[in-house]
Amino acid sequence: MKATGIITEYNPFHYGHLYHLKKAREISEANTIVCVMNGNFMQRGTPALTDKWSRTRMALLNGVDLIVELPLIYGIRSAEFFAEGAVKTLAATGIINSIVFGSESGEIESLKELARIFVDEPDYFQQRLKHYLDSGYSFPGAREKAVRDFLKNSSSCENIVKALAAPNNILGIEYIKAITKLNSNIKPLTIKRQGADYHSQDTENVIASATAIRKLLTNEIKIQKLVPDSTWGIIREDLHKNKIPVRKDILGTLILARLRQIPLSEIKKYHGMGNGLESRIKEAAYKTGDLKQLINEIKTRTFTWTRIQRSLLQIIFGLTEENLEFLSQGPYYLRILGFNKKGENLLSAIKKNSQIPLITQPADYLHDINTESSDPLIRQLSFDLLSSDLYTLLYSNPDERQGNLDFYKTVEIV
């Protein structure tokens, strides 16, 4: 059985994702699709529209065969670490032949060229990157300028640099980098993204962006036209339970409470601190009263909105630099969220080929969250469970705010 991998968030599953699945099967010639999917928090540092079990069911009802959860320690990191964790998770199954990702360019060679530069890090490129970082540019801005300098004599310079301006291209480059670093035989393939751009709020196109769809939650008639019936049925059910939209004001209060509680020396223990970021975070926590104000107070050209969102989530979860380094050799397990009949057959193949355990019931490995365990599997899994416990506190409906859901929620089977 030939399997291709997809890395996604499905926040929520829409017609663009359905197109992706169709084209992935076509260009990879695979007859099964394994998806590694973020849990309850997204790579941009925001809570998901709806929980990981609802999004798993959306995916299975639309043709994904097996869903594996991306551990939190990768899921709320920069594109580089997100991609590395996702690729390593797919590679750990031992059955993946290819990875198919969407990109704005739809052309793999320019993405491979950029990946080669970033993996090899030629001296001149490194020098120019350092120059721009020292000049105050954010990392994405500095990297784009360094690439332009490095390729200035190349006829393909403009096309290659242009690829760095789009979010899905950037993720695709990171997937190729991760495959290269792993020395893996997995083949990277890309398809051109269809419909609205990643951040677009246009809803006239049937293939609207997930961003636009999330903004339409109060317009039930319009949102139905933009997602498959199965997706709409799941969203409608969660809406009626008053589980979505989640309360970002509650998240803001939880973050502010944490920041006001811990000393500056504690904030310094988190990844990416330095250059005054920890001081800006601590000072802003006393000046502001909600999450949006907090981020606006911290944000600069160097410290981008998305970077701050991720840092704040890492602080509230206790994902210190020490934790990230301790767990960096993972993943230490494959957490199965759901499967269909084909996916069930894949599980047997994974058990034969994978060097790490498959987890369908976390209770088989731990009975209480322990984010300080000396066992990396227990520690990594504890952060995933903690993310569910925090996520449910963001529901408007107090009756839905139970904890320990990972211990009694069953695997989704379609």
C-alpha cells in the first residue's frame, strides 16, 4: 500500500483542502493518505476554531485515511520547527513515500533551491543574513534580503526570491529542508494553491481561505457554501453547544495572569527571548488588560505579531527552552486521533515499521500530567494533554469546560 503524507491544521476543513487531497492522490499515485495535524492550538499561536477531535472527523469524512497528532512542542513553533516536527512525525511511521503540500508557486524547483541555500548556509549568505539581523530586520525580512544578495548574479534570482514572500511557499521550503536533514527517501511534491490567498477574507470564491471562513461563523447561510456538508454539520453542532467561537478574552486573561505572576528571570528561560523581548513582555503585562492590547504593546519590526503569539503560548504552557531542547530528539510516539478502514490497515504496517509506539489511549502511558518527567515520552505527551485542558477553558459554555478529555475521548473511526 503506497502512502503519501499531508501536513495540515484543517482550521476548518474546506474545499481547498478537498482539492489538495484529490491532487495529492493524483500526483503521488498513492492509494492512502496519512495526515499529521496540529492539536488544539495553531502554528500561528492561536487556538483552533474547534477541537482536534471535531477537525479529525472533518478530515476522515472527506477522504483522509489516518490522522496523527502533531505534538504541541512542534505545533506552536516557527515554520522551521513546525515543519521539522511534522516531517519527523510522518517519517517515524516508516510507511510514507511522499509528502504533498500546497504552495503559492506550485513549482518545486525554486523551493528546492532555497532549501539548499538554507541547509548549506554558504558563508556569504550567512554574512549578509547577520548584517540584516544586526540592522534590526525581522528574521523573515533579513533572510529575504540575504537571499537576494546571494543570488544577485543569477537569472532566476527574482523568481526564487519571490517564492519567499508567500506563507505556504515558506512552509514548503521548510518541509524540504527537514527531509534533507533527515536524509530521508520521502519525496517532496507540491501543488499550486487554489482559490483565495492564505490570509484573504474574500468569500466570493468557493475555495475561500480558512481565515475568511472563521470570520463567518455568525453567517450560517454563507458559511455552508464554503465548506463540505460534513464540515458544516460538525461546525453547526459545536456552535449549538456554544463551544465555538472560543473566547480569546479568556485566553488573554490566563496569559496576563501568568505573566504578572512570574518574575522577569523566569520569562528569560523561554525560547527566543533576548534583545529586550522579555522586558517588553513583562512591562506590557502591567499596562494592558486584554490579549490584543498586550501584543500591540510588545510588537516591533523585529518582534512580529505571530512570533509574540507563539511566545505567549509557550510561556503559559511552561514550554521553556530547556523543555524544547530536552524533547528535540522526538517525536517519542505517534498519537492516533482517527482512521477509516484503509487507515486501520495502515496501523498494522506502522507497528511493523515504526521505532516509536502508537498511542490511541494516553492512559496506557500516564494517569496524570507531568511536564517535568525525566521520561521524554511522558513529558511530551503531558504537554499535549495540557493543551486540551487549557483549550476547553476557552469555551463560552461552562458545561463544556471539562478537563482530562484525552483520557476518555475515543479515537475517531469512520
